[in-house]
Amino acid sequence: MEIKKHYKLYKDGKQWCCMALAAAAVSAGLMLGNASVKADTATTANPQTEQVVTPAADSTSQTTDLAAQEKAAQAKDNGNYGWLDSANVVNNGNLQVSGWQATNQAAGKDNRYVIAYDSTTNTELGRTKVNGNLARPDVAKAYPNVVNAKDAGYQATMNSLDWSKVKNVDDHLQIVSRYSNAANGEGDHVDSWSQPINLDKSNNAYLDNFSIVNNQLQVTGWNATNKALGKHNHYIILFDRTAGHELARQKATAVARPDVAKVYPQVINAQNSGFNVSFSLANVDLNHELQVISRYSDVQNGEGNNVNYWYAPKKFTPNNTSNQGNLDNFNLSNGELTVAGWHATDYSQVESNHYLILFDKSNNTQVASIKVTNVARPDVAKAYPAVQSAGQSGFNASFGKVNLTPGHAYQIVSRYSTLAEGNGDNGQSKFTDFWSAPVTLNQQAYNIDNFSATKDGFNVTGWVASDQA
């Protein structure tokens, strides 16, 4: 029988120790009867001796020793073990991952990477080098024959991933933990593929503004969802819910929304989820319920595979649709026309531009138009309490010098319009009119102030006023 010693390297505090393990082995050959075999030199061997080894300053030797241990240990356990503990999207596109990979096959492979991979499209999204292994005593306990198990852990934040390569939120996404002998992570390597990771699939949105501004429907808001992955065409659609059909669509340019990104850090497109579009009022019936749809699509025209968010419908027509007014004063003096009156309707809340139009009824033509600012009319508000805008429905304005035709009938048209220019009507605008009673220029009056006799005849003073003048 002969004694063989094996040396095992282990760490005690900050020192590396070498332990000698003695083992007895039967020499080759036959042991006959009671014959005894003696060694030439008697040696008393301690089966376990400990020797303190001071680690070398050069870490290369330590790496070489570790690689040697791993290669030697492969005979006992050549498995490749790993697990992804967590994978979370942070900061709207970065991927924070943690887990472990333990294998003796990592011998000589000192470059460690984590790789984000889309197995559905067979595309790498990006990779990050792992700097510094994490202690995993739990892994070491489970795999005692794997040399690197005790330091198998990793934690990394993967930046600059190319999410445009993902075609669908349901793509099979995996994290690959890799040991490689090449600095770029290629070369000879050993990989551990994680279970599929799941992205947040909520569809989040809000409509900040849906109103009429200068004869257009102004729509602003945001829509943040990972379901938009692979769908790079963002459309805002105006839908007539009452009639049940689409009215128009606008392709949206992404607007930065850092406020949304802060609330939804797990949503990749949240940072640029905003939109701001306008729709013409042509062919839009404000008496209908209108609805806005935010759509992400994988084709240029907004059809194809798409994900929609339907915002709450809105009806622009006021609850009170009454329309009333009165012309209090029509004064033509020295060729200058001034008018006063009121026009109360809640359509003015939508059609916010107020015009007065001087209209020649006799020949059916517009003579002049002016834009006015409303004045307070508490008397009208008292008379029409159900009209929200009645308290600010008055007007008092001058058309300036006008050329009017004697004998013609004229009307004042009070108009609330969505259009902020002209007379409020461009063929596409929405407006509400109140027509005053006609005023006919056929009036005349006179008065004799004085009639007296003189030595030369009569002295007559007085006045005469006529529309014919």
C-alpha cells in the first residue's frame, strides 16, 4: 500500500491555504498469504496537514489557478447551471437584470456578459459586460463541485438596447448569461439562457385637451404602452360615434413627455408618448358624439397590426341649445352707424368668436362686418337663467362711416363662430346667427321752431330729417 497526497486550495480570511489529503492505495500486483511488504524507508504521514500560502501579488496567477481548478473539477461536475432572478425595464428602456450562472466550463473564460436576445426574431438587442461577480453562498451550497459557484452572481443595468428590433410585446425575450475567452464576448463561450421575461402590457393614456381652437379641433394628450413595440406609425383618429364611422386621421409626431416617463418607468415609449394634432371642422357635426382614438400600427397608413386606445367620447353641442337676442339701438348719425343689443346662446362657449354683420335685406348683400367683444348684461342673465353665457351676451359697437341706400331694409346679424377671421364663415366653420328685425331707411321728420312776420316778409326757422337725405 502506498500513500498519495492531494492538495486542495481554499481561502481562510484573506489568505489562501493548501490542505494535503492523504489517501491509501493498493499497489498493483497480488498480496500473497501472510507475506508482508515493507517500504525501504519508514514514513509516518499525517493524513491532513495545513499549509498557509500567501497569495501572489499578480492576479493572473490566481486566475490561472482558478481556471486549473475548474478544469480539474469538470471531471466531477461538467454541468452548466443558471437562473435569472429578476429582469425589469427601468428609465423607459434600460433593463435591470440579476441572477447567477455556475459552471466549471467557465475555465479560461474570464469575460462575463449578459445579453438581451429576442428568440422570436433571432436578434440580439444588446449586451453589457459584467464587472465584478457577486457572492452566492446559496448557489455554492447547491453545487459544491462547481468551483465558481460561490461567486456565480451578477447584477447589471443594460443600457442602449435596440428595442426597435422587437416586433411584438409578446416576442420570446431572454437574458443570456455568458462566460467568454474574448474581450467582446464572442470567441469560445458558455451560455446560460434564462426563462422568458415578460414586459408590462398595460395600455396607459390621457387626453389633455379636446377643444375647438380657431376653427379646428385641437387634440393633445399621450399614450404610453409596450404594446407599441414593432408598431412605429402613430395615428390619431377622429371618430363619429353617433354615425359610427371615422371622420379623419392624422399621423402624430412624437412629443416628449417626461412627466409620463416618470410615472411609467417600465414603459419603453413613455418618454416620447405625447401628441398634438388638429382636425378641420369640415364634415364634422358638433351635434354628434365625437371620439379620439390613439393607434400604433406596423404599416404606414395606420392599418395592419395595431393597438388602439379609445378616449372618452365628447359632445360639443351645449345642453341648452336655445338662441335668442335683441337689437336695442340702431343709430345712424352723420353717416356713422352704431348699434347695441345682446345675443345669448350657449353655442358661444364653442363658437367663441363674436361678429356683427350689417346686411342689406333689400338686395341680399353684406355691407360690413366687425368683430366685437361682449359686454355684461345682467338683465339678460336674469331673464334667461338657464343660458350660462347670458350674463356676458351684450354688444355695443360702431361700424364707422357707412353708405346706406334710402328706402332699403337693413338687418344686424349677430354671429358666434369657430372662425377667428373674416365674418366667421369660410365654408367650413361652424356658427350660430341671430338676425334682428329689419330697419327700413324710409323715415323722415321735421319741426318749425319759429314762424314770424317781418317788414320784409316772414322769418322761418326749424329742421327736417329724412332717410332720403
